[in-house]
Amino acid sequence: MFGTLSYNKQKMIIIVSFLTIPLLLLATFTYYPALKLIYYSFTNWDGYSPEKPWVGLANYREVFSNPDIFKVFTHNFAYFAMGIIQNIVAIYFAVVLNSKLKGKNAFRILLFLPYIMNGVAVAFMFGYVFDTTNGSLNMFLNSIGLTGLGQTSWLGTEGLVNYSLASTGFWRFMGYNMVIYIASLQAIPNDIYEASKIDGAGPFQTLWRITLPNMKPVIQLNLFLTVTGALEVFDLPFVLTKGGPAGASETYVQKVVDTAFAYSNYGLASAMSIILLFFVVIVLLIQQLVLSRGGDK
């Protein structure tokens, strides 16, 4: 069969053959569910009834007109702020551990280890850390004389709960970002640093003028993951606080899950999911516009 076909046709058949199964799996488990989600967002489906009453844009109007839904986005700000700090600290450790430091591989492993832990296990572990009565954090604060802070309810105070939860994500993901930044640093040619030394550049000038500009694509990627991760937080508040106290730590994804499974309103939950997707796309476009300004034309 192949002997009668030209080389280009044989190559095309082989390429299509290898791509068929991955594309079929992608269509089955990604695109088809996405299309169904869009369809459900225009219905008033309860999740189990065979009838799916068509309501048009009513679900979307409900999302934008209900302040209780959009208010939970303010809870995600703590995760965004902590994510920015996390990236700054990760860059710092990446620069330090990419230098000629004794035992740097051991430090890299120690900082990366939290990332490989299960998210639910991490949440339960920090539940003991933040416990008001017997938590290790309050015990430490009391031991160093900060008895005022040592009685704080870190997960029970509205102004603190989201930052306490976000600090857990900081501890878990900082090492992962650090490893990515180290890989980016190792891709920068040493000739550039040698030339900067000859020109008399100091450490800060080298970092600002050479290191960070060459890391820009990786920084953009990590910032995108940070922002989308901040918008899609679910496991930490779900395990540790169940959205409390008084809904102060409830995130948007928690709201979506509760709408679908607790209130059996799959149509509204689907609309909320689509809106979250659009938010992520808009944030990505804004980030690309801001970070690409002044870059290569």
C-alpha cells in the first residue's frame, strides 16, 4: 500500500495516525465536556432530572446581579498577594542556590519537598499549626514572648483567615517555582555575566539588567500560573475552614461547587464556571499586555 504512495503522502498518513488517538482523547475528555458545560449554563438543570429547561441568559444575569457571588472574589486577593511574594522569594532563593554555595543541592531538595506532598495532607497538617489552643504557631509565639499574638485565632478571624490559608500555599509552592527559576538561570550563557564583570557591573546591576530580563518568559509563565491559581483556590479553604468564619474564606470555586452539589443548581454553577474561564482569559491578556510592553518588537 505504502509503496504506491509518494513520500509526502506516507508522512502525512503516519502523522495523522499518531495524532488520531491523542486528538480523540482530547475531544472526548476536554472539548465535549466544555461544550456540554456551555449548554448547561443556558439551562435550569438540577443535575439528575432528564428535563433541562432552557432559560437563556438568566443564569448569567443572576451571576452578575447577585453581589453575594462576586463578593467572594475579594477573598481570592489574599492568594494573589501571597503568590506575588512567593515568586519574589522564589527568585531570591533561585539566585542564591544557583551560585557556588556549599550544600546547595540539599537546600534545593529541602525547599522543593513541600511541593510533592498531597494538598489535603498539607491542609490537615497546617490545621494543627494554626490551632488556637495547641497550635505550633501560637506555642512558638508564646515561647518568644509574643503572648498577644500567641492567642490569635488564625482561621477564625475574618481579616486573617485568607492570608493564613494563602501562607500555606506559599510554603507548598515556593520550592516548585524556585526550581523553575533555577532552570531558567542555568539557561543564561555565562559569557554575558563575564562581559558584565569586565564592564564593571555590580551584583544589583547584573541582577536587574541581565538576570531578570533573561528570565522574563519564565516569570511571565509563573505569574500566569499564580494568578489563575489564586482565582481557582478550592482545597485549602474547603478542608480547613469550610468557607468560615461566616463565609469569610469562601472562594469562587467553592461557591461554584456548593451551587452545583449543595443546591442542585447545575445550570447556574455552569454559568459561574464559564465566567471564571473568561476572567482567567482576560487576566492572561492583561498580563501579556503589561509584561510584553517594552519587550522585543
